[in-house]
Amino acid sequence: MRYRVGAVEVHVLRDGVYRADGGVAFGIIPRALWSQQAPPDRRGRVPFGVNCFLIRTKRYTVVVDTGIGAKLGAKARDIYGVRADGRLLEELDAAGVKPEAVDAVVFTHLHWDHTGGATRRDENGALHLTFPRAVHYVQQRDWDEALAPNERTRGGFRPEDLLPLREEGRLRLLEGDSYLNKNVSVIVTGGHTTAHQLVRIASRGEVAYVTGDILPARIYLPATYATAYDLFPLTTAEAKQALLRRAERRGALLFLSHDAEYPAGRVTRDERGHYAFTPVAADAPSPA
């Protein structure tokens, strides 16, 4: 699925679907509300897409997040209802890009459903980088949090996804908002994790954002909707509202990390201040 932001191409790379416990996925929101839009299965789980993104400029190839990957054990695959092999490289190949051609990987944050595809195991069980030439960008505070988690956050991170990046010298730690190049930058929001970041794409007056888990899917448009994983839900709400205001004002394209049906769209706001999400088809022209 290819989109255009000015002169920049953005491809949605679908790594599959996983199923999250509805209570965890929607935190304090009552089941009677969220289940109307996201009916759970018999185990109380709700399907979410695992969307990664390929950004291509004339000289630069960037992957945003790497999905779940293929390293989960049988128990975790059963809990989350995921395939054993992942689809990231298959999707990348369909876009005409080899792993060795990727210049940079940007993580919105370091939870395992966003970093699992960064490494892979060979037939002997040894770990290798999926994108061996790429510089992997993450916020310093998120890296510190992932490597020294507390009892509440420990289940969100997997060292086998992360440590090889440092060991191979392919890790770049950022301190706050940063530009990767003239078209791609990151904006720190916090909220979901200590230093969660959005990815901003800008070209020829057009703007798009990869929203990560600040706005993981369109069901999370209301300010009160957040996951139980959010460390600072009030910060998430504030960051989401700021993002939506900016996106509505600029007509920005939003790329959603976990929407299983509609990974891209734009938002509008009615007279009551409520936002609505309108899906955008791949290769659709930008608004006049």
C-alpha cells in the first residue's frame, strides 16, 4: 500500500494482526463502550493490526518500527494469536526493497510489538540484525527504560530485540526532537512510554505523521481512550489532542500503527470539537 507525501513515498508494511486482551487494550474505558466498536473474541481479545512503514526519498530509505517478528515462542503466539514467521520482509520485498538497502530504522518506542522484527535468529539460534546497514534511532530515555524496566513495564520489552543493535554498533540514541534528514523528523510525546516519539514526514508543503501508540487506531480518537500500557495516560491524552489539532489544521495524513482495517487517513472536527477519521486509499491524491 503506497501513499505519497509530496515527493516522498510511504508504504504501509503489514506485519500481520495480533489479539490483545480488551481490558488491557482499553484501560479504564468500560467494556460496554469499547466492545460496540471492537467486539472481542471468546477469550476477550480484540484484533489489532501490526503496521510498519517504509519511507522513501530520492536518497534515503527508512523503516518505522519493525513489528512482532518471528522470535516469539509458542505460548506467546497462542496468547496473542500471531503467526510464527511475521510478514515484514515479505511486505518489504513487495515494495521492491531489500533489507540491506535500508538506511535507517526509527522506533516510535521499544515495546516488543514494535521492535520484534529488528532481529532474527538463524538455524542455529544465533541473533542477527534484520537491517544490517541501518542506523537504528531511539530516544535515550526510552532505551534506558527498556534496559532497566520495573515490575510494571518488564513485560513490554525483550532484550533479544534490542541488545544486538548496540553490540553491532548500529544504535543511535536521541535526546529530544530531532531531524533525520530534511523530510523525516521525530517529535517526542511521552505518554505511552517515557519518551515515545511520533515520526513526521514533510515534503512540498504536505505533512504526515506516524502516530505510534499515541493514536494507535481510529477507535482511540477520543481523549479518554488509552491503553492500560500507557505509563502517563494524561500525557498521552494531551499529546494526542495536540497531534489531532495539528493534523486537522494542516490536512495531514495520519499513519496508524495498530488499525487492522484502515492504516491511513485524515481527521476532521465538528462544531462540538469531536474528531472523525476518514480513511484514505493508497495512492490517493493529496487534497487541493
